[in-house]
Amino acid sequence: MPVNVIDNRPIVCLEFFSGIGGLHYGLQQSGTPGKVVMSFDMNENANTVYEHNFGYRPNNKAIDYLELQDIDRHKANCWLLSPPCQPYTRGGKYLDDQDPRARGLIHLLQLLPQLKNTPDYLLLENVMNFENSRSRTMLVTTLGHLGFKVYEFLLSPVQLGIPNSRLRYFLVARREWPRPPSSSAEDSDELEAYDAWVAANKQRTDEYLQRGRDAVYTQWPIDLATGSVPANAADIALEPLASYIDLAANDDPLLLVPEVYILKRKSLEFDIVRTSSPSTSTFTKAYGSKHLIGSGSLLQTKRLDVVENGFKSPERLLDLGLRFFSPKEVALLHHFPYVEGKSQSDAAEDPQGETAVPGYTLNFPSSTTQKQRLQLLGNSLNVKVVAELLKQVLFSDTIR
């Protein structure tokens, strides 16, 4: 099994705020020879889906109550995190680190310097605006002082050719300046080396933070050595939306948008797309409910020659056959390895413990409703974006 060149150990991951496993699927899709040994989440619906597909149930202990031994015992050298986004959104009143939902992330950052098994790699996903938060400053400072090199991104799947807009913040960090060997009070050379390490880390971190948003990459692909965009970046074209559409879903009455949802909205523009449209908007956890504005695109299935957004005249939308995207379609747009009718929770493993091809796939257990599936997907992330960051940045030259 290929190993981490920092200490010749296999890549062993912990997945915090795991949801339905988007980060786990991202690790698999990246081709990185490693495994997730434990996941953590309190959402029992998400944990049911996770267990259905991966074969074990995430630890549902509140992350802000985890103790050092809860983390250290796994001897993980990679952390994957997707903490709650509400503290950094208008809906959450931008409370940032004062929001109770930020406690889990802050607690992990407080534990990080105390761990016996400090990770060498870390990837975190959140909403745009996290880059302006106090939580981000705390995250970058903690990592920087421990000798991590940090890369930050604001990326959307459309930049990878996927017809779905989902701009998100990503932080990728690698421990490039490990702590010197433990020193004793009698060894002045070791003490001096440790003090120099602390000072160098602080200086690098302060200089990085002074760059502010200029430190955040907003283009992809990117040459990290120069910060420039490769000449062939413009060659990335959007895949046709039609290739993600399941036409059989047009006949599903549960996906039709109820007339009452449409007619109650006056003087508002609906996000209506057709199979020929270039892209879709962000799907949120409210998708599939009465909250039609800002929660995701609606698919027009009838009178395709008519282009109408319903602004001031929502009744003109009633004969356009508007429906919600199905959980399958949303999952595919998020690049989950979606299948129907089976689970890969019993996927075969090779002698080294790595999942055999084709690996884990996403399937929803019959106990979950359509509403729950759409909520869970809206709370998730784009697997391909995570996979590319893991492959091109986090593990680009650390695996042999």
C-alpha cells in the first residue's frame, strides 16, 4: 500500500460532520490509497444512509464533547471535515464562532495541538463567506502554528465542467514543517530548535493572514507554484445537463411542483431550467419543499418552446410541467457514485483493507423519504471537487 512520505504510514482518515459520506466518496474518487476508519455525525437520518452504504454507523457523539482519546485512538493522519455552514450565512445571522453550531469545529481546533497523533493532512469544506470569518482565522492560525502549509479555494463544480453552480469554500492543509523531536530541559540545542520552529511558524502564519482574501484561489485548475492558471484551463467545457436527467422522473407525481407552491409567490423570478440549459443553481436542504426561491432549479418538462420565469404572473407557469429534480439527479450532479436498488456496504476488500473496485456507491435505504433524501443531498457537497483537491493538492506529491 502506498504510504505517507512524512512518516511512512498508510493514509488513515477521520471524517468529521460526515453527513451521507461526501468526503468519504471524494477520497475514493481521488484514487488515493487510504481509508476512512471512523466518521462522526449527530444526524441520525444521515447516519442511517451512511451505514447503509459503508457498512458501519458513524459515531453520533456530539463533536464538541469528543475527548482526546476519542480521536487519538484511531491513529489517523488525515482529517476530512464539513462543519455546519449556518454560522456563516445570513440565515444563521452570521454569528460565526458565537453560534452554538460552530462549537464542534472550535473544539476540534482546541484539541488539535494536544493530540498525540497529530494529522499530517486536512481538508475542510464550508460555504462562501467562511473565508471572512473569525472561525477561519482560528483555523488558519492553529494549523499554521503546528507547521501546516495552507491552501484556500472558492470553487464551483462548473469550473470542473459540471452543470451545477455550488460555490463553496475549501481549505487544504499539509504539515510541511513537523515539530522537532521532544526536548529535555537539559538539551539547549533541542530547546533552541523548538523555539526557532515556533517562531518560524508564527511568522509564516502572520504573513499569510495579512494577505486576507488575496490568499484564496478562485480559479481552477491552478498552478500552485506560480498561482497562475494553466493555458489549457479554458478547454474545460460544461457537460450537457441532459446527460444528468432521468426522463422517467417526469412521470413521478411526487416530483411535480404543487400549484399552491407556485401561486403563492408573487413578483418573484423562479429558477426554471430545461434539459438544454447550460447549468443548474445550488440545491439546498430546503429543496423539494414550499421554499421554491433560492433552494434550487426546477425542471420544465412541457411546452419547451415557452420561456417563462413567472415574475408577477406565476399562473403562467402552471402548464409548463414544472418538477423538482429527483434525488438521483441531484446526487449525480453532485457526482456521487449513485446506484439504485443495492448497497455497497458489503463491498469486497483486498488483503490490505482497501475497498475493491468499484468501491462504495450511494444508494438510499427504503426507510428514507424523498424529502429526507433531498435534504441530505442539499446538506452535502460535490464529490468531484473534493476528489480533485485531494488528488491535485493534498496528496499530489506526498504518496509513493
